[in-house]
Amino acid sequence: MKNTLYILLFIFGATVQVFSQETLLSPLNNTANKKLINSETSKMSWFMLQDTLKIQIGTIQTQIQKEKEKIYIITTVSMKQSPTKWIDSTIVENETFKPIYHSSFNQQRDMILEFGEKITGYYLDKQTDKKTEISEKADKPFFDSNFYPQLIRLLPLKNGYSNTISIFDYNPNSKIGVITATIKNTEETSINFNGKKTQVWKVETTDDISNNTAIMNYFIDKSTRKILKQEIDFGGRKMLMELVE
């Protein structure tokens, strides 16, 4: 989903150096609370913000299926201007969140990644009809880039919390290999959600996928750890996603 999101953002148009003061997070250094993730289905409305206008451009549905040894995450993006759905699937290990599989199918490209001693699969650019066979070897542990937005809500969040997350991403137009996502800051605040004042963690992030150009703020319910809202500033273009309940 993360890669798909950036492809969609680049359609609407697209450099900042960031740092973290804490140890790099990976499946071998995982401080997430695994009990916080469970089988669930959620839907978010996706808006573009223009001055005072809030224009809905699509919806994002996320289905999480937690089994004994694996967690399956399927994200479906439906755009108002497109008859084709954008579907990303991710499989990770239950205990460490180590990646097992990632597929992504949309109008721009098809991609399959299988994670083992090597990362193998293929990348099909539908614009050029060029298919690239993938065989990459990583020199450090990592999370799948499609999983890290879920990982954020499971971390030991507190005021001032920051960290850097090791992720793997494959994008011939941007980055290939092990890169990082950065939690720049975390603060406790409140938002009006469905007419109620709700206490949330506001988590500010960025990542190497966008060359740290995209700044994302996640608003995570303190009690349920659901992502209630996500704000995106991508090169001055502002997006908003809100949970539908």
C-alpha cells in the first residue's frame, strides 16, 4: 500500500533531511506490542485538500487476518476517477513481523516479492510493458515497506518518541533495497472524531521512498490504537484520510 500510495500521489504531482535518536527498528529489534494487532477490516475516505475545499478522491479498505503463524494484510484502493482497483497484499510472520510476501497490482505496474535468503519476484511496468525479474540480497534485517504504517500504531508511543525503521522497498523510479522510515516526533493530543473529543497519539513520519519529501501525520486512538486520521503533505499537496465508522 505504501508504494501504491506514492504512485497515486505522484499522479497528482512531487527533499528534507531527517534524523532519529534511537536504535534502528527491525524484526530483530522489535519493540512493537504484538497483542495490539488483531483480525479486523477498516475503511478510510481519501480526500484532496485545496485551500478550503475537501474533495473526496477515493477510499482505502484494509483487511487484516491474524493467524497462528502469519498475518495477512490486503489493502484495496478505489479511486473515483478510475474503474480499476489498486490491490496490495502483504504477509508477515506473527511473532517478529518479518516479511514473507508482498504483491501489488495497479494501473501503473504489477509486482510480486517473495522474501527468503534473497528477495525474488518480478516487476512489470505497464507503461512500457517491461518486465524485470527481481533477485536482491539484503545486508540487514527489515520490515516490508507496506507493513510499516501498521507497525507504527503498535509501538510504545509516548510524548517525544522518535525512531527509525528499517524497511525494504522496490521501486525502479525511486529506491530499491533496504531504506528507512523515520518517526520524527510523537505527541499526545485530542481531535474531534465523529462528534467526540478523542485522545490520540499524533505521530509525524517520513521515509526514503519519497526522499523524505512526504510528511505524514498519523492520529492514533490511544485506547484502541486504531488510525483515525492520516494527514499527508507531499510537496505542498495536501491529502487527508479519515476512518469511516
